[in-house]
Amino acid sequence: MERSIDKLIFLDHQSVSPVFKEALELFYHYSLEPFSPTSIHQLGIQSKKTLESSLESFSSFIGCSPNELVFTGGIWEAIILGIEGFWRKNSLKGKHILTSPIEQRPILLLLDKLKREGAQLTFLPVNQEGMIDPKAIEELSTPQTILCCLQWVNPEIGTIQKIKEAAEICEKNSIALFCDGSYAGGWIPIELKKNPYFAFGS
């Protein structure tokens, strides 16, 4: 039986979300104009203006400056850049990392790799609703704690962590916070300028 995609109610957004037609149309339009924004000819200049406009729009959406954005090829690259990059630079200051047992699999796999390299992992307790008490960050941290990795929104059970409270506790204790906000965008207001003490990864 044929079904119209327009009438379909799709509930598996945890896996993937259908692309808006408007986004597809824009992608198609600019795919036909593959001009480098670094070129000095007119087409390159126009591409640069389009790129800069897109950066402005997205940075405004999450409340930061365009020059604070770093785009990656995918989630693995973003996680490695954010977490492993921080570990490589700061592991001499301390080797203790806090996280939760319900983080995305790529993060847990990377942290397990770092554990084999000397990182000490502590999992914050999670209640039956998938919530973490931010106070546990302070209770379970040590002078060796340098990083806390927390997912803002869990896509499978819908839990929204108290990320602002967690960030404030991390800042108070000089702990960097890597926040996986990939499932928060578009659903929760993201204002990084008002919360400058945590890193936002997506």
C-alpha cells in the first residue's frame, strides 16, 4: 500500500529526522554553484557572502559569535576534537574524567580508549528517569578531575539534564564541561553567551 510522505507521522527521530523541503531546495541550489569562497573572482566572492551569512544565522541561533564556531565532518570528528583534544592538552594537570553511563556510544567508546591510556573514569549516578543530580559532580570530583562529559538531551527517553547547574558546578571546581547538545538544538533555547563556561559540542 502506497503512503504519502506528507501524511506520514514519523516518530523515530532518535535515529534520523526527515529533511525539510526548504533545506533540500537550498542544498540543491548551492550544490549547482560549487564555487570556492576563497576565490577572488565574482562567483567566489558571492560564495563567501553566502557562507558568511549562513555563519551569522547559525551563530545567532545558538547565541555565539561566528568566529567561535568550528565545523567538523561529523559527530566522531567533533567528539575527538573536543574530548581527546582537551585530554591531550590537559592530562598532565589531572587524569580524572566524570561522565554518565547514558552518553552517546561514540563518547563512551572514546572515553574507554582514554581509560586504556591512563584516564580515570567515574560514572555519575542516573535515576530511573535518566536524570543526573548536578551536585554529584562536586561530590565525586577530586583534585585530579579535569573534565566532565554530559549529554544535554537524551534522544531515546527524552531526559533534559540540568546542564546550566552542572556547568556552574564545573566552573566553580575548575572542571571543563563537554556538553553534547546535538539533540537540544531546535527544541531548547541555546544561549552560549549567557553560559560562557561550558563547551557545546554537536
